[in-house]
Amino acid sequence: MSIPDFVKILEVKRYSKNTIESYSSIVKMARHFFKKPLNRIDETELHKYFYHMVHTKKVSYSYQKQIAMALKLYYREMFGKNINLEFLFPSRKPQKLPVVIAKEDVLKIIEKANNIKHKSMIALTYSAGLRVGELIGLKIRDIDSSRMVIHVKSGKGNKDRIVPLSEKILIMLREYYKKFSPKQYLFEGQKGGKYSSSSFNKLLKGAANRAKINKQITAHTLRHSYATHLLEKGTDVRVIQKLLGHNSIKTTMIYTQVAEPALLNVISPFDD
């Protein structure tokens, strides 16, 4: 059976577009690695593949877990085989604080973007705390200027949510729209259709380098910064949870470790 067949099964089971794209990409990558159909691969070979991904490719904790989940689902749906891959999950996710940049640095990055399209993409991602998949999935009709909200559809977990639309962002978007005239998606590639996440990450990294920001900047850095800056302004953490689309308040609470006003206002004894 082919990968398109796997995609159809996931679509029928109502998996989100982002999950379908991720899982099908993972299966393609595994098939390319083995150079033979996956139903001819035994569990020992799969274990070697995981070793290769972790020690050679240096994949992250989250991506390692995603690979295991995607392949387990593929074997179950396509071949009716229940492969035990749970033990290949990392035993404990490393507790790393999110990378956050100052508001001034966000502005510098936007200013160093090449054109109004790139500036608008970066500014919108930060201003609404969007994931990169949510940004490139936005359609023109999802921007509701009458209510000043953005309809984020099919976010993580296939959930929709509404987030506020900044007045300054609306001005930028109108300027961008007049110049680029997108047809369906709010931001489209050079040949039309949805803009790619890799292209966005590339333009963001280029703007950050030109702005001389000495941190690893990704779309999630902008999202982390959005949440942290809201906390520093005194926004309730449960409101931020809803804005970010988090299932659990525990996920949102990580930002309290980088945005605790009481800690930020402490003066070092050295300054005395």
C-alpha cells in the first residue's frame, strides 16, 4: 500500500492537516532510509533506524516521539501489525526554558525583513502567538477586520480558536495585500498555493541574522516571546492558555519561569 492510501485513512479519521503532513513525511523518510517496503522491515531494523535518527541525525525529543507514533500508526493501519515502539520514547523530556527575546529585538527583526510580505508574516506570528503551521494555513477570510479577530483553524489537535487582531497588524496586512494580491491563502508562495514552513523559517533566520540577534530564532521563539510579554504585562495565565491553544494549563505555566515580575524587579546586590 502507498503513502497516499495512508493519507486517505488519516483524513477519514479526521487527523489535522499538520499531523497528516508530518506523519506522511516521517513514513517517506523511513522508506527512503531502508530503500524497501516497510512491511519487510522487522523491529530490530526499526530499532537501528531510531539509533541512527537519535545519534546521527540528532533529532529532538519531540521529533523522536513523533517518529515512533507515526510509524506505529502506519504499521497498524496499513498492515494490521501492532509494533511496540513506546519503549523507544525518551524516558523524560529535558526541562528547558523557552527562548525569549525582548520586544525591541522583535521590532529589529521585523525591520530587517526584506519586504512588506516578510515583515507582515513575522509581525503577525508574534502579535497573535501563532505556530508556523497556523500562520501559513491562514486564508484571507480568516482575518475578520469587523470584529478585529483572527480565526485560527485546524491548529494543533485539529482545534479552532480565535485570537485578537492588532490594529497595527491590520494596517500592515492591508499594505501587503495591495502589493501582493494573494488569491486564497493569506500568504502564498511564488507560484501560488500555501507558503512553505521551511521558507518562512529561512526568511526569519535571515532577518534575525541581519538584526544581529545572537539567539537561535524560530517561529516558536516569537510565540514564546508573545506569551512571556503578555505575562509580564499582567495577563492572566488562563487567558494566555486560551490564546495559545494549549490543552493543559501546565504547558502554559512554563512561561511563569521566564516572566516572573517579582524576579525581574529584583536588584542584584552587586548594583548596591
